[in-house]
Amino acid sequence: MPSILVINSGSSSLKYQLIDMESEETLASGLIERIGEPSGGRTTHKTGGQKFERDVEVPDHAAACAVMRDDFDEHGPRLGDHELIAVGHRVVHGGSRFFEPTLIDDLVKINIEDLSELAPLHNPGAVQGISAAQQAFAGLPQVAVFDTAFHQTMQPEAYTYAIDQELATKWRIRRYGFHGTSHRYVSRAAADFVGRPVEELKQIVLHLGNGASACAIDGGRSIDTSMGLTPLAGLVMGTRSGDVDPSVLLHLGRRAHMSWQEIDDLLNKRSGLLGLSGHSDSRDVHDLAEAGDERAALAAHVFRRRVKHYVGAYAALLGGLDVISFTAGIGENNIEVRSESLSGLEFMGIEVDDDRNHAPSREAREISSDSSRVKVLVVPTNEELEIARQTLEVISH
């Protein structure tokens, strides 16, 4: 059974999944936390419906890979019993250099590290994870799959900011977009669900979670997306503001005497649902709004209105619309977000069926009415499987 190990490495954590590429079944998954912390680390390994946890010393990412291998040996499935053919790595930022999954060599690692100035919280951890995996699985092909790559099909008018272009070029300032692995997976799963080739469809994918983004997809190609130079732009998120007038930052600097570090912390960690309501989890916001909390109710309305804004804008850019798909934690589970975000768009041929929207399911499903010209779907995302699929494509050529 050929299998691929998918690794998502951060600065202090390493997540992994072992995926059977014939059945596309997850054989095991795990998380190693608190890498490099003096108090020690924590490992969780799941397989066969069981979960195994323990505290362990994890001084660096090389040690994390060793701990991961120990968990496979002790709890299964043993890697030696499966034909491990490659390791696929999630890398957040590929800049404008990487537009497809890429076999990793020394030059690729140098480029990923160089792009750390665009993703200082993510790319350095990815490089550490790649180096550790190369040591732990010497001889196996290692493939980088970039969150930004799917959006490299955007045209210049979509990714260019209206600022001085010499300055923009020097500092690599443009719209890159993120969640590309999820948007690619969901758009193809949606095409399979409606029984039409992805090349024929005009789609909007709404990846709504603690981080949230919208993507306009024409014929399987991203033509626009709500996140920008960083994941801060676009939709309202758990702790991120999404779109905001740039003059707000200047005003806070001049009048509130806030430093750039304080403003960065405000927009990324103390805004969004948290800034509006005091709670970053949409479930808490919903419960409080239902109980009459005015701040929570406002937060819910702002969140849904921003989603609706992007649906309308992207339908215009696409010149029509066949499918809207909700995905990720909020998109897959929040009934009110789905219905209210599309409420009032019947004139565009978008109609949500209340019974279908309320029906619980973990499978891909349609929630639009029979009379809706646009199919509205809920499609659970699977970024790890998409990384494994793209890894397989690279090593098969």
C-alpha cells in the first residue's frame, strides 16, 4: 500500500498525517507541541480510533521527527509495513516564485527561507521541519506544497496594489492569497459533487474558520482572493480585522501614539470577532447573540455582511456563478452564517433551502433549493489529502 506522510511544521509544533494513496484513507495523524520549550513537549498520536498522549522532551524539529517515528513504531501503523513513497510539506508562502508543488532541493529550501520576510511566523518553521524530515527519511523524495501557489493564476490587475510600483517591486508587495490548498481541494470536490468538469464551472469557495478567505475560481483557476500580501486582509476572522482603511493605522500612530508593533498586534491578535465581541470563537459569539448580547450580535452581522460583500463582488468578476461552497470550521458547521450570508441574493439566483441547511451531516451536501440557479454546497475541506495528492503528482512525473 503506497502511502505519503504529510507534515505541517510550525515554529514550535509539527502536525502529521499518514495517508494511504490507494484508498486515500488517513492511517494515522498526530501533533507534537511545545518544540524547544524548556518545560518540555507534548505528543498526540491517533490511529484506529485510539488516541495516545504523552509528555516528552522535544528540543528541536529533528527530535520531533524522532518522536513521531517512535509513536508510529509503538502505536502503529509501523511505517515499515507501508510503502512510504514520499513526504509532502505544507509551506505557507511561496511568493511569486512557486506556482506548483515542488520537489525540494537545497535551492528550494534557500528560496523558502528567503521568503520568510513575507511569512516570518510560518516559513522558518517549515524550513526546520523540512530539514528534520530529510534527515529522518533520507532518500525519500520531499515535496513542498504552497498555500499561495493556487493563486498564482491571478492576473496582474487582480494582484497589483495601486502604490508606487518601484517600491512595490523592491519589497515584493502584491496580493498573494492563502488557503490555496483548501480552495483547490474544495473547488474540485464541488465539481465532482455536481457532476460537471471543474473547467466548466464558475465558483466561489468560502473558507470560513478562525482564519477566513474567499476565492473566485473560473474553470478551476483562481482569479481573485480576499487575503493579500498577508493573511490579514479580506474577511473578518477570529482575531484578525480583515479589510480596514489604511488611514486607521496612521491615525492610531499619530493620535493614539501606538507603535507599529502595537498596531500589528491589534490587527492580527485583538481584532475580528474578538475585538468586536470579546470572543474569538464563532460558537461563543452565536450563543451570546442568541442570548441578547448586543456586541456579539453586531459581530455576527459584521462577519456575515463581509462574506456577502465578497460573494457579490466575485460573482461580478466571474461574470456569472454556478457554485458557492462553504468549508472549514465555521463554513461547515454554522447554519446561521450560511443562511444569513446569502440572504437577499435571490435576485442573483441564490436560494438556500432552510431544511437542507439545518440537516446535520459531515459529508459534502447541497443546501440550495431546487429552484436555485446557483448550487450552494457545504464541502468539508481536506488540506492534508490535497497535499498528498499534489505530492504524488510531482513524484509520478
